[in-house]
Amino acid sequence: MKNQFICVSMVILLITNTLFSQNYNKNLFLKDYSGEMIITTQVRGERNKAILRGTEADRNREFVLNNYTGIQPSIYPAWDGGFWPKKKPVSLKDFNVETKYFDELVNWGIENEFHIMHHCLIFPNKYFPSWFSKSNYSSNELELIIEKFVSEVLNSNDNKHKVDVFNVINEIFAMGKSGGYRVSGNEKEDCKWMDMGFEKDMSGLEGEQKINNEHPIFVRKVFDVASKLTDAKLEIRDFNIAFGGKKADGMYQLIKHLKNTGVRVDAVGFQCHLNAGIDYNYESLRKNILRFINLGVEVYITELDVGLNLWGKGDKRKKVSDVIKSEDDWEWFFEEQNKIYYNLVKTAKESGVKLISDWGFRDDIPYGGWRKNQKAWMVNKDYSRKEAYYSVLKALYDADN
């Protein structure tokens, strides 16, 4: 009887502990409910997203350590401690790449056992120093720049072994939703790398699934260089592809083409800069995630924030005051924001997304003008939690329960 009593007591204790462990606790942190999915935030080497220096670094660092299992150091060619020379080098022999800001963020990540994803190496013109868009490099010279740039970033500081994911290419599809590529040219939204030429599509897709007849050669070149240097995951990303459509189809076709020609592509990133007031179709998101997974790549949500739909150029671009005119408007916005954060995160986690990264976490600070005054993030200026934070926390929990 004594042994039976002990056994029954142990079973009751086990059931009690299991039930208790499954209860949602809003006082926990994001990483407490992230499970096997990596949860990451963008960090920088300077300004308001800095975690190692500056007036906000201590608080930022504390928040990152408490909430995330990974970091996304964003060091661009042109800014945030950028890699590229500010003035055009006299010759390609004088083309020097600076990695110290990136290296220190990577080393901090290693010290704190974070999953590290770098953003990014190759972009359209606007992310490079202005002299690059006005240059007239030949195809061979552009290829040499790619080899030098990628090699130095990966070899420096042994980053090729320390970094888990390299976002090697970002935003090469045209600004609209056609699924076509950007064009070469001198404008900010153009892409000089297109001067390296194009190669015939080998995706094997036909009909409406075939968006482009050819693909930029530079894409293959960048992946080839990186894959020879590192075993880290190699990712390509863009915006307006998460919920499907022709642009997502263009990305799908490109990845299929690359894989069919022997190029290693490990992951696709959905940026997810989302907007209140849009009725997003989360079933379409789920299906889109699964089709990319079935293609043989991991799927990441890479730049998540939820703000106002102010997109446009010049006179067509709205201001916050054009949409938000009262406290009731802000109340509407926050309700929408909470709903979108919850549905996006829950759907992503349930569908097998391997990593979610927000694009900052704190409202009311100037992220270089990005979504300024839109309150697009999860916590207030004083780092106190908004309902958006709890929406993400609950979505992480509900996805597993």
C-alpha cells in the first residue's frame, strides 16, 4: 500500500507540474515561449538600436538579453558602420572593406550564445555609397568587387564560422508586385549589379508560375562565393512576398532556378513590414510558407513591425497626422496592431517558420526616420510593455498549445 501511495502521489505531482507548466504567464519573456523557433531582433553598431555603445545601449542590451535567442546585426555597405569606402577607390586594388562594427556585434553574440544572422551583403543602389550608383564598372570588375567584399566580411574575425545565417541578397525585385527584377541604372531604386547580365531560366516552371524568362547572374555569383567560404545558412529576402502573389512567385521561381543549377540557397526571408487596416489572409501566408519549405529552404520572418499604411513617393506619401487625428484613432490602430502581431506570429510558428526577427522593439525613437512616429513596435519609449508585446507573447504560447 505504501508503494502504491507513493506511485499515485508521483503521478498526481507529475500531472500538476505539467498543467502548471502549460499555463500562460504574461510576466515571462518572449524567449520563454519561443520553443525551437529562433526569436531575434535587429541590432546595430551605433545610434538607437546600438547594444554596445551610446546612451541607450545598456537598456537595449538588457532587453535583448531578456527576450531573444538571436540577434540580427544590420551593418550595411553605406551606413551603420558600413563596410564600403565612402569615396570611390582609385582602383580595385584600393577597395578596402571595414568590418569592425560587424565584428564586435558578432563577438558579443557569441559571448552570449546568441544565434546570429547578418543583414546584409548585396542590395539595390540606395544601400551603397552614392559613388557606386554613378560608377561604370564592367561585368568582370563587378564580379571582382563581389568576391573581395563577400570574402573579407566572412573571413574577418572568423565570421564565416561564428555567424549562423548570412542574408546575402535583399530587395532585388522591382518595387511593385509584378515579380520582375529591378533595372540597372543610377537611381536609388535601381540595381547596378544587373550590369553583370542575365542567364536563362532553369526553374522548369511553365505558364503562370513562370514569372521571368531569365535571372540576374550576380545572384548566382554571390551565393557561389559565400557557399565556398562558409557552412552558415545563406538567405535571400524581399518585401511584399509573405502572403503570396506574383512577387512571391518570382522569388519561388528564382530559388528553384538556383537550386536546379547547383547553387546552395538555404533560406528565404519574408520582411513583413505590415500595416494596420489591411485584412491580411493568414491562410495564404500559411500556404506560402509551406510551399517554400517544400522547395527545400527554411522560411524566416526577418523584419517584422506593424505600423501605418503611409507608403508612397513625394506628394503621395502620407504623414501620421493624415491618418491619426484623435485618441480614438490611436485606439483603433493599437487594436489593429495587436491583432496583426498575434496572427502573424502564431501562423508563422504553427507553419514551421524557423526564425522570427522584429525590426526594432521600442516606440518613439528615430530609427533613421523608418516608420517615424508610427508606434510600430512592441514596447514604449521607457521600455514598458505595450499590448503588442503581450500579443506576440501569447501567440508564441498559443502556437504550441
